[in-house]
Amino acid sequence: MSQDPDARGAGRHRATTEGERLVTFRDLFAIREYRALYLSLVTNWVGDYLARAAITVLVYEQSKSVLVSAAAFAVSYLPWVIGGTLLSALAERYPYRRVLLTADVYRMVLIALLLIPHLPIPAMLLIIFLASLGTPPTQAARSALQPLVVGRAKLPTAVAVNATSVQAAQVFGYLAGATLATAINPQVALVIDVVTFALSAALIALFVQRRPPAYAQAHRSHLLRESVEGFRLVFGAPTLRAIAIMVFVLTMFAIVPEGLAAAWAAEGGDAADRGINQGLIMAAGPIGFVVGGLLINRFIGPVRRDRLVRPLAVLSAFALVPALAAPPAPVVAALVAVSGIAQGGVMPTLNGKFVLILPHGYRARAYGVMQTGMQFSQFGAVMVTGWLADHFWLPMVVGLWSVGGTVVLALLAHRWPQPATFAAATEAAENASAPPPTPAPLRSTVATTSVTPERP
């Protein structure tokens, strides 16, 4: 198993949230390899969100069904739901650079198939699903590679920058995609998506270093067993488990406005404004996320950020409760933006804590577990609320769904671990690297590496 190059001397190089000197954006972007990874990430997501918005419009116009348009939005989550952890485990079996390149080319070819004229809806959904199979190993490889590129000291800043930039890409993609789909042609957005995959692959090929796989051949076991180890790691450590559950529940209730945006925009009755209204609703959350992330990470210190996790998590769902009153699309967008601000304030903090607690060699699998849970939560939420909106009044569905989210998140906030518990877990991870896992006997449980000692 390869060693984390930043594991040694971690005590001398504290994370941004604990160090004497604030890590600046200039420090981060001075790293050439990080610049390439960052640009690859942004171009990838811009194209994805353009295509996602365009496809939901195209499917809704053909089917006139909220459920089918929600399915078109949600189908890209299916690979995470049915095999995300297995696909993510592949990222540690092969060099991260090779995984990223292969996945970009694979998705570029499949998205190009969507340009075939007059494709039936089932064929479109199948192609989207197949293309989405490349997402879990790609995102897992990026997540695992990032600490090796920037080091532990710059990692929290890199996580926050990436999260904020992805949301900004989502804003642009949703607005442009919905506008192109309704005013010009959805195929334009799909062409742009194909081009972004090509650009991403070029950046990875030219500027990302070759590294050995994190999981050496001699230490490999069955792929399923390696995936199970990721689950045991995440749900076996109290701090990781608390973060995972909070993130899963938060995303379950925050995704609904995006998934139902096409139908929600159609509620207004003015066909001329429908594309703009859909774009506003879909982009409002990412805009809020960007604003919240910038405000919290720029002006709020690490101690206060930790204290804000509880109230901001609850606010992310509570902000959408007024949807019960069926406000017009601009007001809906404002509510979604407030929810996005709360998410932007809390998610980078949770992400940074999670990554700092993980040992090298388990990052891709742990990331796969998290993404599988998030995508399952989002897929389930969009499909359930889409079905409900086909049978009941859409504003009532969203409002009552948000009431439920407020209650659940308030309960999780009440049980949130104390800051000292997270500090102990981070310190333990800084002072240890992950040894290779021992293959389990046939009749015993899978051996895993504990991130932290047992804590209350």
C-alpha cells in the first residue's frame, strides 16, 4: 500500500482550521497540479449541469409527466445507489490519473450518443444511466488524490474552494441549460457537455502526475470485501458516522426544488417564462451555496463554524416550509437560495472534517460510501416527491416534505458530537497512516482499520 506523503510531519503542519497562518487561495492555486485538477473539475460539472437541465426540459415536454421528468433528473444517481461503493473501490486499485482519464473518455462517447435525433425517452434514460457509471470512480479518485496534491495543511481550503466552485458551475449550468433547452435547442447543451469531457481529459493527461495505486496488488482482496471495509470504516467511527448521517439527511431534503423545478415552473401557466423560472429555481440553491460558503469560510472562524453546524443544518430544510403558501417562482427561488446559504455554510465544514479523519488508502472507498448515501438519499427524495406531486398539489408536497426535514435535522443536531470529539479524531488521523488491511478468514468478520479509539 502506498504511503500518504503528508502523513509524516502532520503534527508540524496543522490544517487551515487549526494553524497559525490562514491558507490563502494564492497558496492553493500556486500548486500547478491542483490548478489542473480544479479546472478539470469545473469544466466537467458545467457540462454535466447544462446537460441535466436540458434533458429534464426535453423529457417533460415529451411526456408531460412530473414523475418522468423527475426520473430523467434522478437517473444519474442510480449508479451510486446500486453500485457506487464497488465502483469507487476501483479508484484505489488503479492509479488515480488513469481512472480519471478513462472515465472522462467513456462518458464523452456516451453523451455524444444523446445527439442522435429522435431518441425515445427510454433510450435517453439508459444512455444517461450508462454514462453515469463513470461518475463514482471519477469522484472517488479526485477526492483521494486531492490530499496527495495539496497536503493536509491546505486540504480544508481546497475542499471549500471545490465545493463552492461546483455550486457556481451548477448555477451557470442550470441557468444556461434551461435557457438553451427552451429557447434554442437542448442538443447545444449536450454538445457542450461532450466538449467539457474532452477538455477535462486533456488537463488530466497533461498536468496530473503519475502515481502508483493506493491499494497495491499484494494487499488486494475481493472487490466486494474492500467495499465493505469502507462501510465499516465510515459507520464504525462515531465521528464519521455522525457526519455521514447528517449529510445524508440534509441532502435528502435540500435536493427536492431542483428535481421538481421543471414541473414547478410550469405551475405558473406562462409558457414564455417557464424556462426562466425553471432556471431560477434550479440555480437558486447553488447560488445560495456559493454565497454561504464564501461568507462562512471568509468571515467566520473555525470555532464558530463548528458551532453553526447545528442551526444551519436545521435552517436548510426549514427555509423551504413557506412553499406551503404556493408563492410565485421568484419567491420560491429566494426560499431555495436561503436554504442554499445554510447548506453552503455547513457542508464544507462537514466535508473538511470527514476527509481529515480518514487514513490514506481508505479515502476513495469512504468517499464512495458517502456519495452512495447522498445519491441514494437524493434519488429517493426526488422520486418520492415526484410521485407525490403527480397525485397531490406540488407546493403542499414540498412544504410538508420540508417540515419533516426540519424535525429530523433538529433531532440530529441535538445528538451532534462535541468539538473535542472531532479534534481527537483529527489528531489521531494526523499521527497514523493506514496499514494494509488483513484478509479476513472465511468465517470471521472483515478486518478494518479504526480511525480513532473508542470515544463516548
